[in-house]
Amino acid sequence: MLKEDIIEQIADAVYNLQSKENTIVKALKKNLNEVESGINNMLNAIQMGIVTASTKQRLEELEQRKSEIESAILNEEIEHPILTKEQILFWISRFKDGNIENEKYKQMLIDTFVNSVYLYDDKMVITYNFKDGTRTITLDEVENSDLVQDASPVKNGLTMRFKRECEKKSVNLIPSMI
């Protein structure tokens, strides 16, 4: 269960992180300013009577580049929208009153945060639904953990030790999945 102050801290962190992450839009806007400055310089030259074929060609190139950059900015903002803190708070609050014993709530958590889980003989790879979202837990990590060494096995060959190690590393397995 999430508490209000924790939700607030998470929302602040997510809000601040998203503005730092989208450096593409910042770079595009800087490039746009440079192109607009070039266009203004060309217009000033034209007003001063400096008109040649190359002046006209360069102005057209700058206008074309400006259009391309504006389009790229719009596409980037559509693909990676900046959420308001209120939107983030609303989204996180969906998890506030959930009961971890409820199967539907567990499934919602898995669907929201876990993209895929791959089980191998010696490791488990979990891919999350966020940036840098892959975590590999090797059998060696599990065997060298400080968990109880003689835990009994569970269905599908996973041991309670493995399950506890996953929980220790913030990887939760739904009991019905193992």
C-alpha cells in the first residue's frame, strides 16, 4: 500500500526525470533557433539590397530546414509527451489502495510494470516497462545469496530461495505463476 507522502515523492522524481530525459526536443529547439537566426540574417541582407541567386537559394534551404525541424519537434512531443505532476499523481494513485492478496490487483501490477519474464536453467531475465528495464538474476546470485540454503522446492523447479531472492531484488513473482 502506498502512502500519500511516498506517492508525492515518486511523482516529483518522475516529473523531474522526464524533463531531464528528453534532450532531443531541447536540441531540436536549439537547432530551430539557429535556423531562424539564419533566416533573419538572410532577410536583413535582402533588405539591404544584397540579392543574388545564392541568397535566394540559401533562404529557401533555411526555410525547408525550419519546416523539417518543426515537424521533428512535433513528432518527438507526440511520441514522448511531458506529463504534468497531477497526471503522474493520478496514475500512481491507482496503486494506492490495492490489496496484494487480490489476484486482479497482482495482475494489474504485473501488466503495468513487467514486459516479459524469461526463465532459463541458470538465470531469470525480467524486462520491465520502463527505461533500462532489464534485470537478469543468475542462478549463481541466488546460490550465493544469504538466504536459507535448504528451502524446499516449489512447482516448476523454482525454489523458495529463488523466489525470495527475486523478492529481495524487487522482483515479485505471482504465486499462481510459479
